[in-house]
Amino acid sequence: MEGVYDPDKRKLLSAVCHGLLFFNVSLISIGVPIGLLLISDDPVVKENAKESVNMHLNLWVLSGVLAFLYFILIGFLLVPVLVPLFIVANFVLPAWAVYKSLTEPNEVHRYPFIFRLPL
């Protein structure tokens, strides 16, 4: 059944799902993976879309936690540790996911260290 799906389309749609994490502050960036999750019939694209939605939600929760900690003064102590981790999670991990989606189109990329919701 794997040969039925167009590999170029699979690469493009999977890379788009993960690449939109660079624009994490907009609602459109999560709307496209949700739309692909609903309309795509390719199982790899669906799994990549689920993983992208989960990463979006994790980054939004992490942003809220960082903002809360920063404003209650504990954040001043934790900012040097947590902000670099947030930058890695927000830029390096999606870049790696796009690369993996383009080089290995038949594999689903899984982000490390995130909480996965059953979508």
C-alpha cells in the first residue's frame, strides 16, 4: 500500500506541517496541519500532521509557563536555562523535522520530550 501515495506530495505536505512551527504565534500555523489531518488520505501525512499539532500545543503551553514564571520573579533565575531550551524547541526541532520529512518521506518524524495528545 505504500507505493500508492505520491512521494513528492507526501514530502511536501509533511514538510509544510512541520515547517509551520516556525510561525507558531499565528493560528494559521496550527490550522493547516489540522486541515491536512482531516482531508488527507495519506497515513504518513496524517501522522506528521498529528505530531505537528502536538508540538504546537506543547510550545504554546511552554510559552505560557515561561511567561508565568517570568512575571512571578522566579523566572529571572530560570530564564538563562529555560529560554535556550525554548529556542531549541521552537527553531531547531522543527528544522530537523522538515529535513527528516524531505529526506525520509515514508517515515513519521516524532519530536522528543513532548506530551502527545491522542488526536
